[in-house]
Amino acid sequence: MKIYTMMPQNNEAMNRVAIALADLLRDELAPEFAEDSSSFAIIAGPPLTEDYALYWAESAKDTQTDIIYLSFELGREHHGPTRLAVFAERSGIIYRWADCVLWAPKDGGALRVMPKGLKMCFSHDGKALISHKSRAAQSLRNGMIRARARLLRTARAVTEEQLAHAEDGWRYAA
């Protein structure tokens, strides 16, 4: 899994959130996929424009990489992402879920990325996104509040060693 930042300033705040999200979304890796190479990236950057959305959708297809894009408001990165989007290619079809929310269960289990209006959600296993064909039966609003609190708390605990693994993603958007 890769973490990329697309804004030249305040990378540390965005990287902390992206690293925390990668940790909090993690589900168990199925043994049959243990040898697969990673095809999952979290990208943190400015608000997602239509041009950026098209670029990341094509990138997901061209690189066979599942992408979670975290949009941040410039100067307010420490408040966390303002929007999440998911880009993935499956069997030649590019899927784009541009309006997603984070949700956390009461039991402290893995967070989920939930596209608004759909009965599905995502987590990851360290190699790729995992699609879940159902949504939480519990309160969405309370789960969203729990997810944001856990994400920001975990982001504050990210170590310098973890930060060293995040990359500047500007070279990928050229």
C-alpha cells in the first residue's frame, strides 16, 4: 500500500490522516491473497475537481490500483478530510464513488468507506480494497462521528517512522 500527498504545504497533517486511515480501514487478509502484490493507494490532496477525478479514475485503470482520495481544505488539514472518493477498476470497468463518508462500528472494529446512497462499503486488506455488499445497520450519523474522532485521534499518534513512508505525489499528477 502507498500513501501519497498532492499538496506542497502541510503534508505532515495530511500524511498523518492518510496513514491513520490505512490502519483503521484494515481488515484481515485472506490467505489465498497473501502472495499478491499490493494494488492499493491512499492519496491526500486538494479538493477533488472534475479534472482530478477523471485523472484518478484513469490512473486506477492504468495502474490496476485501487485508490482512496482524501480531499483537504487548504489551511485546515489538521481538521481531517472534507471529502473521500474511491476509484477502482474491475473487469475493464472504471468505478468512481466521488461522495463517500467514513463510518466506525461501536465495537472498535475496522472503519468503512461508504459511498452515499449505495448499499455497500469498503475496507482494505493491505493489498486491495474489499467491497462489502451491505452497509451498517447501526446509526450512520453516530458511526460517522465515531469514525472522525478515531481517525483524528489515530492521526495524532502517527510516528515519525510511519511518516517517513509517505511519498510526495506531485510526480504522479503531472
